[in-house]
Amino acid sequence: MEIRLNKYLAQAGVASRREVDRMIVEGRIKVNGQVVQTLGYKIDDQKDKVEVEGKRVEREEGLVYLMLNKPPGFLVTMKDPLRRPTVQQLLPSLKKRVFPVGRLDYDSEGLLLLTNDGELAHCLLHPRFKIRKTYLAEVKGIPDLTKIARLEKGIYLDGKRTAPARIEKLRGSSKKSLFKVEIHEGRKREVKRMFEVIGHGVLHLKRVGFGGVRLGSLGSGKWRFLTRREVDILKKKAELI
């Protein structure tokens, strides 16, 4: 059966479709011995031989879904050429290779999803599905209601307006305040940059929700498998069931 190369590799647990596309452009993937650098390239999943960086890839049965409470000071990647701490070091030894769903800044903490289900990861990150992420943001001072309204309506970052956000003040003092922030975009450092624009830098950022799944009481640096119910919640949000 013909299938897009990025979808095939995502289903094989290599990486998300977005990351696979990057690997294709970089010339790291071969089909039947030939480097493929064409996005949208299709293969016969029953006949064609696919290699990633010289290693043959075949789809395996068995999907893994887990949650990690990432502490500050860890990179969201499975390996780092500079040998900095990565989330891989916090995970158990698994028979199946998993990869992170999206980003979380080096100095931020909280809920990180990891899986080998490339199709689900692709949908959770695709703008069309508007999957909401929830953060607790501790910021300098107390932004007034006018500034918060600007963020909720959308502000310009890199010449493009941010999507509407939901922001709720939880507590505040003269020096700092705490907000719950819900966004559905995945721009780099988006929450931090939003508050910087209104003059209230983020002191601490923690993600506590992703697509209806909550971090709950999971300790810092700890992980657990998602429940069947949590997987179904994510798949419903991604319109896969």
C-alpha cells in the first residue's frame, strides 16, 4: 500500500511527522538505497526498504504513551551532542523508542508527553486541531486588566498575531503574581514572550495540562504511563476516534 514517507516513519516511532520532514530535507533518509529529499514522497510499505542514517526501519506493533514531569535544566530531546542533561535520562529503559510531543523550554518544567505514536503526535501539534496547553506562569509585578486583555485578544510576535488566550489571575503581591494561561499554539517560548511584551517577565513557568490530560500530583522528574482513558481523551481531541 502506498503511504507518505513521513507518515510511515512516524508510525514506526522514529519521530513526529514534522521532525521526519526535517530529516528528509537534511538527506538523512534513504529509500531502496537512494537518498530522498522530497517532501510528500510516497513509498510502498510492503516492498520498499527505508533507512534512517544507515539503519533499516520497519513498523512494529505496540504503542507507548507516557507522561513526564520535566524538571528545569533538562533539554527536551533524546540525545544532545554537547552532552547536556536530556529528558532521556529521566525515562525508564523501554523496548520501544519514544519521542517528545512538542517542546518545553530548558528552564521550564511540567507536563511532557512522550510516545511512539507518530500519527497522534502529529495531530496534537498540528494547528488545525487547536489542542490547548495549560501553564502556571509566575510573573514580575501585577499586570493590570488592560494588559491581560491584550494578551487574551492576541498580540504580535515576529509580525504575526498570537491566537486568543485564556488567562486567569490566581494570586498576586507587589513583587510577583501567578496566572493560569491556556493557549493552543506552539510557538517557541510563546508564554514568556507574551508577558515580556507587556513588561512583566516570567519568573517561573510550569505546564500542567495538555489536550485535556493533567499533570496532577506526579512528582518532579517522575514519569508514568498514560491511562487508557487519557489516551482516548487525546485521540478524541485529535479526531482519531
